[in-house]
Amino acid sequence: MRLKAKGYLESQMKAAGDKLATRMSYLKEKGLDVVAIKRNSLIKKMKADIRKANYRLACIAAQEKLNADKVQTKTEKLAAKKNDPDQPPAKIAKDAPAKKEKKEKKKAPPAASDEQK
């Protein structure tokens, strides 16, 4: 989920909540019981919209938390690197031994066959 969509989702959720409250009060004025109100298709749709917006907002919050954790660990690593300048970097290339030249294999002479007998 895009992080920039947070304001848009919040406004959608607020609008759906307002519509839900209006619709429920209208149905109560009409004299419907609670069971009939819960079965109303518009009520179900509005509740579904609210659930969907809540799920998306939770995903955005999780992504924001992950980004904040990444930034924090990055700053901690930089601070640790600045505090210990005497320590050599962890990835120092060791002197790699020179590669050995491949020895050429000598071809074995052909095996004695029946022709030489």
C-alpha cells in the first residue's frame, strides 16, 4: 500500500462511518428491528468499506514502522562506525594465494590391442 494514500483512506473511512450512522438511524426511524438492520445490503457494504480501510491503514502503519526501524539501524551503524575508527573494517580482503597453474595431463598411450599379436 502506498504510504501517501494514508490521508485518502482516513477520509474514506470517516465518510463511510458517517454514512453508516445516517443509514442506521434512518432504518431505526422506519421501525426496523436490529436483525433487519444488520441484513440490510447497504449497511453490509458500508461496514465492509470500513473494514477494508482499517486493513489498508494497518498495512501502511506496518510499512511506516519497518521504514523507521531501517532508518534507526542505519543511524546506529553509522554512529558505531564513527565511534570506533581504530577498528579495521570487517571486510578486508586477505591476500589471496596466487592460482596454481593447471598441469597438463599426458595422454596415455593406446592400450595394446589384438592387432599387434
